Amino acid sequence: MSLENGLDQRLRLARLCDIYGGLLTPKQQDCLRLLVYEDLSLREAGEELGVSRQAVYDLVRRVEQTLERFEGKLRLLERRTQMEDELRQAAQLVRKGEGAAALALLEKWSGAARGE
């Protein structure tokens, strides 16, 4: 299960929840909130939700698959990550005095925001 696979996977799950969490059921949202944001164990989350540890584990597995399916189709996290990287690059270019190159990066994303 990804919650046991390390910090990078936990962070990815948290970012996917931030983007797509509103598409989940309230029960799925509650479960992920407990595990990802409140850092409870599967057992503790199960106690909070009134279900077994195994039920929490199964729910999280299904939710992860659902979130990854959303990301596979919509690519919102991928685009957000790319935008964040390019904004950091633009800031570095400004600090180096390369304003024209920074402006080109910024215009790319402002055009994307307008649907161009």
C-alpha cells in the first residue's frame, strides 16, 4: 500500500487529494483525511470510522486507484508540477537578470490559463 511505501508516495497521495478530493465520497474523504493529513495508522483510522483496519486498507487502495485514474485522464497534478517547476525557473532567470527568458515562461502559463 502506498501509505507504507514512503514519504514521496504519501506526498503524491496528498497532492492528488488536494486536486481531486472533491470528487470522492464523504467516506473516502474522511478516510484519507485521517491517514494522510492527521497521520493516523490504519488501526486508528478504523477506530475513528467504526470499521476494521482491513476495511480502511481496502478503501485506501481503491481510492488510490481512483485518484490515479483521474490523474491519468486529466493530468492536473502533472501540469501543476510542471507549472511550479517553470515558475521556479522564471524566478531564477529574473535573479540572473535574464528577464526576457523569464517573461517567456510566464507568458506560456498565462496563455494556458486563458485557454490559448
